[in-house]
Amino acid sequence: MSETIQNFIRHAYLNKKIERFSAGIIQNIDHEKNTIPPHVFNTYQKIILRFFDSTSLIEALEKVIVRRSDDQQMQQILHFLLQPQVQQITQKEEFAKSLQASEEMQIFFTELL
């Protein structure tokens, strides 16, 4: 994979978004454990864990980007993402989705009440 594509994925925080998505799916599997017979659940769990593995999803994303864009396009997009204002916005967006931000919001709303 080109370094430009890897940098794009990192600076667009796509890797973190995919990791959060995968973690959410995997966490939800545990909630279904008691609703599915054990022998079916084990097969179901293996399929979901394999299919929603964040590393596999990121690799698939890289392949799609390679097929649908060229290096020059990616360099232009990466250049945009590396602008200080854009970096500041994306970093704030990522922080807002973090566990720490979630805890801070909970404290804020509790104090507000």
C-alpha cells in the first residue's frame, strides 16, 4: 500500500473510526449470547469476529481506495487534511467521540441536573 494512502487513512482518522465500529459490533455480540443457542452462538461469534475484524476492514478500505483513486488525488486530499485548521477540526471531532469525552459529558449533564 502506498504511504500516501496509509497517511490519508491515519489523518482522516478512518482507522480509529473502523476500530470503534468493530469494537461496537463485537461488544454487541455478548449481549446476544443468551438469546441464541450455544452451538449456534459459537458459529455466529466466529463469523462476526472474522468479518468485523478492524485490521481486515482497514486492509479492505485500502484496496478500495487504490482501485478508485490515483496517487495524485490522494496527495491532494492528504494535503488538505494536513492543513492546521482541518487537523484541529478532525482532532476535536475524534476527541468528542473518545471515552474521556463521553465521561466529561456525563459529568456535565449530571451537574447540570
